[in-house]
Amino acid sequence: MSNPDFAVPSGTLSVGEVARRSGVAVSTLHFYETKGLIRSLRTEGNQRRYPRGVLRRVAVIKVAQRTGIPLASIQAALAALPQGRAPTAEDWAALSRAWQAELDERIRRLNQLRDQLDDCIGCGCLSLKTCPLRNPRDALAAQGAGPRLLEPDAD
Amino acid sequence: MSNPDFAVPSGTLSVGEVARRSGVAVSTLHFYETKGLIRSLRTEGNQRRYPRGVLRRVAVIKVAQRTGIPLASIQAALAALPQGRAPTAEDWAALSRAWQAELDERIRRLNQLRDQLDDCIGCGCLSLKTCPLRNPRDALAAQGAGPRLLEPDAD
DNA sequence: GTAAAACCTCAACCAAAGTTGAGGTCAAGT
DNA sequence: ACTTGACCTCAACTTTGGTTGAGGTTTTAC
């Protein structure tokens, strides 16, 4: 059994090659596949063969991850790419813009926090009920698993 | 058995009170205790009683968490507070300064990433070997579980 | 034609930061 | 006295982002 050119387009990459060239472990590529972040064709012997585009896709995944976006959201964003044709530069750019906006928002929130920490230095106000850092709902949207509820106004 | 004033200093808080006043779940306070982030005295009936200082401590923990610092590091920082006496405002301020520096660093890295994403928009360069976003070691320290290794210079 | 390297699946495990539940005890109000 | 709510411990489970290993197959290279 062979003529691999029939079963699998030539110019595809094995999982090991993708791993080497993308800097991502083979196990991670398997994992991404189970999560629907990437897809592969199979040889007759059931081995993965990736279209070249996978390298860009993995690059994009890693970049998005570094901005703090969870894999599930990355998956959703990638799934929204046009089906049927290879994504264009503009498709990728649109993704980048969306993620950049999210990143901006995260940076904004961290800066706010930083400034408040600045205000609080030396005043010991972390124990005061009026401190914005102790009452995040005042100034900041809950980030992650923030405090659910603070005493209305007692103490 | 009682005379709680003997076993436990008066003016202490039960775990439920701390939960209500700090906005943190009881189970979380238990969890923090197992991680050495807070400590408690016990009544004769084995119930937790917290010194009032625990409220500030929990507030500080939550603030640090919002800056993205892992609990283990927070624990280490808190453990470095002077033993024996209650921390002073200056003690807390020193902590704040340290965390603020970390926060600054995180913000700096995210800004760098944002700018690079900016540069890359529209150029489709995520597929190019020269793109700084694909070769993070060029410009950025590995953040979290970054790519281990990128091909030396092939491709 | 055979041995080694690469690949396959599946299940188990890891860390972080908790949450949930079972089964039992303590404390407080009436 | 007794019921109810708050508390106790311990173990198991959750999510995210993977890694590790066992046991078996495929591909490649000599």
C-alpha cells in the first residue's frame, strides 16, 4: 500500500515535523486536535498528516495564548474563520484586531489596579472599608474568581 | 466547658464571620489555611477563631491575586512578614511595592505583545519566520508555558 | 528484510485554586 | 431539652492545559 499522493496531498507534514517547526510538543498537537484547534488528514496507516497551513495556525494559537486567551476561546475564534478556503492575511488580521482589543482591556484593568496599589502604598488602607482595592466592584469588573460579596456597609 | 476568654482571645472572628466580611467562601478560608496563607486559633470545641488581622490579610491576598500572583508566591511573601508582632502599615506597603513591581513587569510584557500584534495586523506575518510573535525568545521572556524551542534557523 | 525511529490510542497523572458532599460535632435560641 | 444552624474533617470532583507511560503499529533506513 502506498501511492501516498492519492490518500494524502503531497507537501503535508507529519506530527513530528510540525512539532519541530512550531516548537510545540507532539503531545500538545494531539491535545489541540482533540480540542478542535487543528485538524489532520490520515495516511492509510493512520498517521497524521497536516496541511502546511497548520504552522500558521499553531503560531496564531501560541500568540493568542500569550495574550491570556483561553484555548476554548481561541478554538471558537478559529472556528469562525471562513470555511472551505485557506484564510487570507485579512482573515488573520481581523482575528488579531479582536484579540488586540481584549489585550487592551486586560492591560487597562491591570493599570487601574497598579495605580490603586500606588495610591495605597504607605497608607495601610488595605484594612479600610473605603479602599478601592478591598471593594473591587467599585472600580473594577470582577476578574476571575473575585470576591462575591462584601459586607454592605458594616464595620 | 466555656469561659471562651481563656482558651481564645476575645474579639476573635468565626470562620463564617470572616467569610461574610471578607467576601470569601468558608471553604476557601479552609483552603487558605491548609496552604499556610492564614492561621487560626481553636476553641475547645475545635472551631476556628481568627484574630481581627485576618481580614486585612485576606484583603491583601485577594488584591495580590488580582494582580495575577499565584497563591504559593503570596504565601511566601506573607511568610516573610515579621514574626511575633502584627505587621505595620510599612510592612504592608513594602509588600505592595514588591507586587507593584511585578505588576509593572506584567503590564510591560503585555504592552510589548500588544504593539507587536499591532505591527503584525494586516501583514499576515504570523507565518513568516522573522515575525517576533512567532519567535518570542527574540523579544520576550517565556511567559507561562511558552514554546520550549524553535527550530534554530531552518525554514 | 529487519531494526530503529516515529507514530498510534487510551488512560492516568500533574498543578492551581478551589467547590461539593458525606458523615459527624458544637453552639445557641426557645 | 432539643432543634437548628454553624462548624468540623476528609475525600472526591471540577477546570485548564497539558505530560507521561503502556502497549501496539507504521515508516524509514540500511
